[in-house]
Amino acid sequence: KFAKLREALNTEQRRLDVLQRELSLAQIQNYSDPNVAMREQFDRTEIKKRTADIDQQKALVDSAKQAIADLEEELRKKGLPAGWSAP
């Protein structure tokens, strides 16, 4: 169980990293079309969307961390060896 939860956490953290990199790229990206550049300068729809995606992914990462903590707590309550939760 712990291996599956840690794998899920690792996956969610990697997705978060990718989203953060995409946001950084979007913030510095130059548009060759002046109409798009003007619209994005004032509207910032792409950056708002990416920021919302990052917030959602952070919630998934927190959820994965909480699942591991809950399983560790269950292990502790049952009096099982703590080493079972080690990666």
C-alpha cells in the first residue's frame, strides 16, 4: 500500500513541477502576433489558467501526502512495526 501511495505522490509532484515550468515559460514568452501579445498583456488568460491548474495540482499533492499520513497513522494504531512504512 505504501509503495502505491508513494508512487502516486511522486507522479503528482512531477506533474506539479511540469505545470510550474509551463507557467514560468508562459510568463516570459513573447508572442510574434502583436494582437495576441496585446490581448495577453491585459487579459493574462493563459497565466490565470495555468495558475489555477497549479493550485488544483497542489491540492492533489496534498491529498496524496495525506493518504500516506493516514496509512501511517493506521499502522501506528494497529501496533504494527513502523518500518513497514519505510520506502
